[in-house]
Amino acid sequence: MTGILKKISQINFGLMSPEDIRKMSVTKIVTPDTYDEDGYPIENGLMDPRLGVIDPSLKCRTCGSKGGDCQGHFGSINLARPVIHVGFADTIHKILRSTCNTCGRILLTESEIFDYREKFKNLIKNEESLTKIIKEVYTVARRDKCPHCEEEQEEVKIDKPVSMVEGNYKLTASEVRERLELIPDSDALILGVNAEKSKDGQQVARPEWMVLTVLPVPPVTVRPSITLETGERSEDDLTHKLVDILRINQRLKENMEAGAPQLIVEDLWELLQYHVTTYFDNEASGVPPARHRSGRPLKTLAQRLKGKEGRFRSNLSGKRVNFSARTVISPDPNISINEVGVPKIIATEVTVPVKITEWNLEEMKGYILNGSNLHPGANYVIRPDGRKIRIYDEIKETVAENLEKNFNEYTGEGSYVVERHLKDGDIVLFNRQPSLHRMSMMAHEVRVLPYKTFRLNLCVCPPYNADFDGDEMNMHIFQTEESRAEAKSLMRVQEHILSPRFGGPIIGGIHDHISGAYLLTRESAIFNEDQVFQILRKSNLPIPDKTGEKWTGKQIFSEVLPKDLNMVYTAEICRKCDECLKKECKNDAYVVIEDGKLLTGVMDEKAYGAFSGKILDHIVKEYGTDSAREFLDASTKLAVSGIMKAGFTTSTNDEEIPQEAKERIEVHLDHAEKKVDLLVEAYDNNELEALPGRSLEETLEMRIMQVLGEARDKSGEIAESYFDINENHAVIMALTGARGSMLNLTQITACVGQQSVRGGRIDRGYSERTLPHFQKRELGAKARGFVHSSYKKGLDPIEFFFHAMGGREGLVDTAIRTAQSGYMQRRLVNALQDLSVKEDGTVTDNRGVIIQTMYGEDGVDPAKSDYGKVVDLDKLVDEMRIKSEK
Amino acid sequence: MQETIEKVTKVVKKKRAKFTESLIYEIAETVEKRDMDDKELDELVKRVKKAYERARVENGEAVGTVAAQSVGEPGTQMTMRTFHYAGVAELNVTLGLPRLIEIVDARKKISTPTMAIYFEEEFRVDEEFVRTIANQIGKSTMNDIVQDFHTNYAKMNVVVELDMPKIEDKRLNFEDIINRVEKAFKKVQIDNNVLSFEPSKPSIRELRLLADKVRDLQISGVKNIGKVVIRKEEDEWVIHTEGSNLGAVLKMEGVDKVRTTTNDIHEVEKVLGIEAARNSIIHEAQRTMDEQGLTVDVRHIMLVADMMSADGSVKSIGRHGISGEKASVLARASFEETGKHLLRASIRGEIDHLTGIIENIIIGQPIPLGTGSVGVLMKQKK
């Protein structure tokens, strides 16, 4: 691995003078044709061989290197008449407006010039933006009379895109150029053109260089032609444009030489201006875009750079890479959270480069002898001279021999590098788009597995936001030792259990892990010894000695807890009773762990769930990330074993309630609907009292929404009272936080409730009514989208329609939100990415400007904090006291 | 309490720990609450010091990117619902993603400016006083205080009978109303509580316009403030307003200058200065997040706020603010308006020193952050 040989320290930007362009040019381009009849490039044409070669079998006429190595050479076109560069049209206009039309001086007095020069110097010294002050100069430097030569000034206007009009006279590009030439270097600086001469007499820009007299022609490597299957050649858009320019240029020259009438010359000149304009920017305002024969607008220089698919964002800020793989993901609860299952077919394709040393020589030889098809094999060897050799079955023996020979007779020119297959224990980068936060790219250890999908532990789904409905993920293989070391200490999954967003766990148990832990640890869970051993064995936990006694589930779970863990908290299933019975809780929601023994309480989402796992949080912070990983691996496996012992299933039977309950709900909903009718009646009779600051209509809507909301909640409560948490699996899932909510269940059993569009009841559709089934201006519950039925009972057509309206709004909302928040995040990242913490604890940007004197006012890293605090003082005191008691 | 704080400060000094003021305060609070003795305090400070050292940010940490991600990532989980009833059911307030975008954009005109006006101690429970102030602040138009309003086409005038009890109820001053009316309309006759207006030209059109004008005449209220709502919050009266004018409200008597706030960040900047604006950004962003049930560490929001207010005025995040004023040409060009930045750089002869992240990615060099922010310096052999 070669280190950095040279570092680019700076990039200077500047304009090119006509001399520069000519000096750079290897040939003048004159002929508008590209190839002759035999298919050979024409000399002095756009495909002139001196402009560089693409074909690897040819040699470049200019630099002598082969195609692929030659980066190409510029040519040039001498324009018959000067042409304005579109990108600078605005600047040219502003400069003309601010300079004298006869002497070319800036329209400022000497003292003003002096002041501005000082200001410029200061700003440049501090690397601050000049934009504002230049804008100010453009507005100040507008006088009717030149302060230097006393000449009367006439207003110069711009006629988009590139025409300059002085009074009524349209200036030609030549005239514009002449005027710009008059501007002295010192005045140009304040006008925003850095024309100061450096010590060696070099200038980075001159105002007149914004008007082109010579046009550089980019090398063919920039605009390669493609040969279609039919053998036809298809030229690049830029080439097409250059052909246009050459053609018109030629005609203009001929006409001028022949002494054609002024009118014709001017027309051709304008046409040349159009072609040069669209050559630079085909989306310039006021210019009809140049089109391809098929009608597609051409992609010219500016379009190549601009936007999401442009050079900057697509090829420079983000680059395509080798040594990566992508496939569908699927779950595997048996691998550790910091592992990833890699299909064998991928493992034999992507490789890790390994340098031969005396310690790995035999191993590497083995890989080479396995060849490129057998799994722990190798695909390539790189010889010390840099040649890369593919390992085929026919040559693998010779390669292995050479390798050994080179090693034994090591001469100092470097060693062989073997590109071996991926094997268990290699560290790789795993990623799922959209990569919204740093947990979207984490380092995993490889487990080579059969079949064709990536396998990942379910606990890492939340940070990646992954599910298995066809999601695909990417894997990247580190190619240097440095990167592997960095990844191992910073990017491994266990280092990211705590989210830097809020200082709590983002990786943790989900779905069945949680219902499983609940089933295992609830009070009624008692197992005989055989069952216990089965469960423990399945979770790879040590098997204790036989005692013949029965075990409670809590005892089993205690096996995975650290032996000195002490914790007290309330579980997710806590019903928030008015008076907490603590250890005597009926729901067993009061969790007490003493010395690693779970005494009371059940394990649920609050124990080790993603986003809210308290035990997990405690273990990461007190016992370190590796213990946390082990805990998560063991406890989730235990939970899965637990759920398998108990058996777990759900169906609509779980949402079944007795007839009596249905009747009660019916009565209740009818009552609510009557109440709505009463409210409407009161409103019609003008008896409704308006809330302060609200109109009568708004008040009515709010009251109705309130009544109907309460009605649904109440009907849900009725339904809920018929559910039994010990029997009903759907309820177990909702209450433990595994999946779904009580609201989902009540919508299935009791009543779906009010549908809303734009935050209120549905009030759109036909004139003054939602559907023709209702009276005009009807304000009742049903007429405005209240769904009285439950999902299980089924919605009637009207309800179904309203439900679809609400559903559609939700979908549209999501689509818009993703776009908006994506853009916001891009802006945030772009604005903040250069900030970093310096040695003295300050936060500075890349210019060294201090943004914060101490990060976050206390220098605490949120990822290492306890939910944003340095420490939980109460917890600390508790710990201290427990310790001192002993 | 003061004593405890001093005691803790002393212990902290003895242990040679550097704690922030807030941390010392928290420790002191715990000491009082848990009734700790000196030995325990010693032990506590020792432990906190250890924890504090463990929790420190590492040098070179890319805190900016982490902050941006932490603020941006929950955006996908936020609602798009523009209006929500936040606490005060009577007022609409923009919340969710649109509000967050508004804050980050540093919009000059926010969609729902609102104020919460608190009162000084002696007036807090004085309902009468608060109502009077509320009516001075809130916008009232002629329409709110008329008893009878009719347009007389025969006599070509508009006759308005004022509702004296209503004026009383709104705690308005009759004299003031009359003054305002006389100032706004030239042709007006006042006969006790009956006012009659005449149009400048006797035409039906003019008369109708006049009627509307009379009805909409603002007779009291602070500029830019519309509706007001008075609410009792924890034993004190608070005024919530639609619209905002912090400068004018703070000048009013009895208004608590410390707690009275607005959600308009630019107004805070104008009236109270940049530090207040920074705090306002933090407060508003945090509130928006909390309301959605999303937890984001303050430190991330602080960094965003500090970046926005670093050079003394509130700048937006995006091409018109921070990103558009970066020193590096490549960084600006790769964000937005690529062509503009490249062309401008060329005539100004700008130099890119390649110190930022994007620039180094573009040219394929290691980035100067984290691991890349350190180098190795070899000691030369003599």
C-alpha cells in the first residue's frame, strides 16, 4: 500500500488569456468535418489525432503515450470575430456600467478608490467573501459624468442574454472588448476582476478575457464518440456543438473576406454568438436551447457540471468503487449483532489484499492452490513489479511456486500481494440507503454462509431502518490495514449501540425478542429442569448442575444478566396506576434486579428494546460495548427460545369480543352520534357558545372532533376490558411494545374512528356536501367521515370511501416529507460538515473560525452521555450507598 | 442552597476538576435532596469527575456532521401537518417538519408568529390588569364595539352607534377611540356614542367603501398583533397572541421582560441581540422536536444555532447563508449553483486552499477530520 506521495496544497482559479489558449493548443481546428470516407480522422478537424487517443492500441501523436494513459490535449479555434462568454455577460454589463465609456476608468473618485482598495485588502487577508462589497461598488460607481475625464456617460443596458445596449446603440462584442481593454489593472480589482500582476508578471484575469477571441477545443477524451452496434458512429454532444461553431465561423470568415454586406456579416456574427453561447450553457435564459436531431436538448459544458447528475455531485463528491457487493437481505437470529452473513458466491468474488510474510506464506499458498472457484481461495496475485495475475486452475501451481521462490530469495523490491477470498472474521463495511446517520454504515465481521442473501441479526434493523420485504444492502471490503484498524475501533456495531442523537440505545431487541422475553419472564412461566436446559443450550449459555427443582422464567433470564447488576425501573406494561404498589404490582410491571437476579417484574421493551432498553443502556455504559453485545446476543436468543417453548401466534380471533361487548360499544357510539347531532342543532339555532378567539364554525368542529375522539377511545376501552393479557397474543404484543398498539386493536375490534383530511373532518367533494348521499350542509358524524364500523366488521361503502381519502392523504404526505427532509438534511450537512473539535476543546470550521469555545457548553459527547447528561447523579448516589452498605 | 453550591465548588476545586456551573448546581441539588455528608460528597465528586472525563468529546471528532445528521434524520419521522394546537387550543401554530425547515432557513416572515406574554410578580394574579393589557395589545376594530351599524343611502352617510358596555368590557378608553376616529376620517359627526360618517364624494360606491373602512378601523392594539388569548397557567395569567411585536410589548408596563417570548427569531435578534436569537433558535428547534416526541440532544441543536449566529447575525443554512459564503470554491460549487461559483472564482482569481471536507474528497485526499486530522511528526536525527 503506497502512502500519500504528494499532496495538493491549493487550486488557483483564473481566466485564460487568448495567448494561454494558443500556447496550450496543440493544433488549430479549422475543418468542421470529423472523419474522411475511410473512417480516418481528418487533420485539423475535430478528431485530429494530436488531440489525444482513446483506443489503447494507438499511440498519441503529441505525447507518445498509449490510449488510456494519454489524458488528451487541447486544440483551439480562432474565432473570426470576438464573442461574449455567456457566463460573464452579467459581469461584463456591470463593469461597463461602472466604467467610463472613453477613458475606461472606474466611475469613482480617487479617494473612493483608495477606500475600497483598503477594504478589499482586509477582506482578502481574512479570507472573507468579497461578494457584498463588489455589489456595493457596482451600485456606487454609477455617475453621469466620469470623475477622471469629465466625459458624459450614457446608461448601458443588458439585453439578455449577451447584448449590451448603450442608449439606443447596440455595442458589438468587439466594441465591448475594446472598452474592457481600457480598464487599468488597479481599477479592475475593485470591479471584481483580479487583474493584479504577480511578481513574475502573470495575471489571473483581465476584463477583456471575458470576451472570447480564441475558443479552446477540449481533447477527444472529453468527448469520446461511440460506435453503435450497426457500425455507425455517434458523436458526443460537445462535438456536435463544435461542428456548428466551426461551420459558422468558416462562413463568417469567408463572407468578411469577400466583403459581404454589413447586414449578412452581422447576422452570421449573431449566429456564431448563439452557437458559442449554447456550447457553454444550453440552459441560459433567453436562448432557445440547441437541440439534437431527435429533439433532445444537447448536454453542453455547464450541464455536465451542474446538478445532482453533474460532475460535481455525481463523480467528484461521490465515486464508484470496486470491492463492493449488493444483494437482498434476510434475517438470521443465530449470528451475532456484529456479524454479517455473506453468501459464498460473493465471498469468492470480492477479495482482500494480503502481503506475503513469513507468517502467512503457507496459508496464502493454500489459498492460491484452492484457485478462484473453491471457497477459501484467491483470485489474483500482484507481483512485486505491479503486474496483476489472475489465478486460473491451469497456472495456480506455478503461481504458488513463484510466490515461494520470491519470498525465499527476497531481493528487496517488495513482496507479492495475494488477493484472497473473503473469509470468516474479516471486517467489512455494511450499509443501507438512505444513509441518514452514521449508524447507516457500520463495520461487521464476515460469516460466509450458503445461499444468496446477506444475513443480519435482527437487532441491527433499527439503525439501518431495514426490513426484509425485499430490501437490499451494500457491503464494502477494506483494502488497507489502516482502514481495517480504524473500522475495528470506531465503526463496529457494538460501538454504535448508543445513538449520538440522544445518548440512548438505538440497537436492541425488536418484535419477537420482546414478546419472547415477556413470555419467558412473566409470573406464570415455570419450567421443569429439562425444558430449562433445552432453553439454555439453545442460547449457548452454560448449563448448571442438576438439582431437580423447577425454574421460574425470571431465574432463566437472570442467567444472562451481569452478576453485579442492580436496577429498579418500571416496565413498558405499567398501567400507570394512581398508586404504585411497587413490588406488589398486579401486572408485574415493577422490575427489580439485585446482584444480577431478576426478582420481580417482566422483561419487555423497556428492558432491551431498541430506543428504550434500560438494562441494555445500563450495560453499555457500565460494562462496556463488548459486554453489551454479548448480553444482546444471549438475551435475544433466550427470548427466541422462550417464545418457541410457549408458542406464539395471532389472528383476527384475538380481536374477537362477546356479543354483549359489541352491543355496549354500539350503544356508546350511537350516543356519541346523537351528541354530535345535538351540537349541530345548537349551532343551527345559534345557541352554541364560541370559544374565545374562535369562530362559531371552528368551535363546532372542535367540539365535534372532541366528542367523536372520546367516543372512539371509550369504545376502545370497552373492547379492551374484554381482552385478557395472559391469553391474547395481540394484546401481549401491544402492551409489551413488541408490535402494534392498543389503538390498532380497538380499530380492528370496536370502531375505526374519524377520518381526516388536512387536519379536520372531511368537508370536500361535492358542492356543500361530501357525497350525494347526504343533504347539503349536513354536519352529522357520518356525513363528515366518521367511521362507525370496525375493521373486523367491515366498512360500508361510504365509510370505505372516506377511509380511502384519509389513507391517500397519508401516502401523499409521506412522499412529500421524504423529499423535504432529505433536502433539509443535505443543507444541514453541507453547512456543518467542516466543523471539528480542536485540541483545546473549541469547535472551529476549516478556516479556523471559532464556532463554540467549548463543544456543547460542557464538552460532553452526547453519544457517551447518559441521555444528554454527564451522569445520572441519583443513580450514582444509589450505587454509592449500596456499596457502602456492604 | 447558596452555601451548598459554595461547598461543592470548594470540593470540586480541591479535586482539581473543572466542572461547568450547571453541573455544580446539579450536584448541589442532589446533595440537598439526598442529604449527603461531606465524605459522601467527596466520593460523589470523585465519581462525577471520572464520568465527566470518560464522557468528553474526542479531539478531531466530526461534531458538525453528527449534529447535522441528528437534527436531519428525525425529519423523516415528523408529520407534515402544518397546524397544530400546541398547548393553546385557541391558536394555530406551525409545527413539525415545516416549522423546523422554517427555523433552519431563518425565514424573515414566519408563517405563524406568536408571543407568550408573562407579567411581573405583582400583576401575575391580577386578572383585571392582565385583561386591560390584553385589550391594549390585541387588535380591536370598530366592528367589535358597535351596537348598531347602518348605511343610509338616502342621507348618504354611515351611522354607527357604539356599544358602551362592550367598550367597558374591553377596557378601552372612549376618548382614545374618538381620537382615532377623528384622525382617520375627516367628515365625521360625533354625538355622544353615535357617529355618522360622510363619504368624500356622494356616490353609492364611495359610501360602500366607506362603510367597510369604518368597520375595519383599528381602534386599539399593537402593530402586527392580531388575536389575543388570555389563559391561566399554573396560578398566573398569560397572554398568547397571534402575530408578534416583541419591541412594543416589552415596553409595556407590568410585562415580565425576562420570560416574555416570541417565536420570531429575527425579531428576537432585532430587539434583544444575537445571543438571544441563538437561544431562541435552540428553544424553538427543541420545542418542535419535543412536540413530535423525538429526542435530540441539545448539543446538536446548539451547534446548529451557533453556526447560524456565528458572525453576529442570523444566517440561514443553505445557499443564501452559510453554504453560500464558504471560503472554498469547490465546496460552494458542489453544493448548489455550480456554474455561478466557478465563473465568479475565475474572474476573481480565487484560491482554494483545500482545507474542507468536500474539497479533499473531490481531489481524492484524506479528509482533515477524525483520524485524518492528525499527522506524524518525525524527530530529526542530529
